[in-house]
Amino acid sequence: MQVTGYILAGGQGTRMGGKDKGLLTLNGEPLVKLVAAYFSNCESIVVNANRSFDEYQKLGFNLVEDVDIPDVGPSAGPLLGILTALESSATPWVLISPCDTPNLPNSYYQRMTNTASEKMKFAVVAYDGQRQQNLHLLLNTNLADNLKMFLLSGSRKTYEWLESIGVVDADFSDCPTAFHNLNTPMDMEEFQGL
């Protein structure tokens, strides 16, 4: 399976005081680099960013900015980043994670790709034992047109789109805290204290 890793870093970081979350450091490393470590089996790693381009490039990342769809607009949330990944990927599959989840399971790539192969599905979502982690995805790029139509319809909820395409769960119930995301300065402090 040929897979490109995409790290979503296109948000506005509102709860972080407007800071670019991917560039915030944890134990001396930018969050984006900590997340990228879990994508080492991918053909390449791309950061979906809408600012701080020089900083990400200095860290050695390839970048892609959100696609511009006039009838959708720039405030479509993470689904726009996911569409960007699907439309820009050089491989048939994309593995996705937001930039603020630095404690992913080491088996992230393997379990996601194994689930797609075993269940013969084009869409896989991480399941932590209690709920789907809707921004931790393995998707086939043939879903791009479907997602574009979903966005053009005015819909913005990730879980609704995933339900509509028949997403299947990859079981991560043995590591339920691995998908904890760092949204606020307090989250960062608590995580560093672990």
C-alpha cells in the first residue's frame, strides 16, 4: 500500500491564543515533528498549513495549503484540510493526523493499513474504545470528489461525512489516551507533567 502522511496544521489555534500549534514545543521538539515520527512508514510526509510556511520548511517538511474552493470558503474546518490531502497526494492513500496529538500509538500506520486491507474498505478511522477519532484517518484518494460534493452541499461535520462513506474502525482500544490532543496551554502543561 502506497501511503502519504498528512499532518493537519491549518487551524487558527484559537484556544492556544492564536499560536500555530504545530510549532509549539513539547520537551524541546515541535509538535509537528513529534507527530511525524509516527509516519515513518509513509512514502512521504506533508504538512497541511495555512501560515508559518518558512518555519515548517526549515523543519524539513513539504507543505500544502488548503485548496481554494470559492463556493466553500476558507472556514470549512478540518474537512478542507482532508480534501486538500486527497486532492494533492502523489499516492493512492493518505494517512492523516492533526498536529496536536504527539502520543500516537507506535502501531498507528500498521493498524490503519491492516484494517483497510482486511476489511477491503477505502476509509478507516481510529477507534479508541469509546469513540471514533474523526481526524485520525486512512483514506483512499478516490474519495476526493465525494468529499468535495459534501462540502459544496454546506455540510461541515466530519463524522457525518465519514458515516456517509461507510468508514470502518481500526481498533486502538488498548491505548485509549494515545489520541489525546493538546488544545490549550493547560493541556500542554499537563502533558509535560506526565
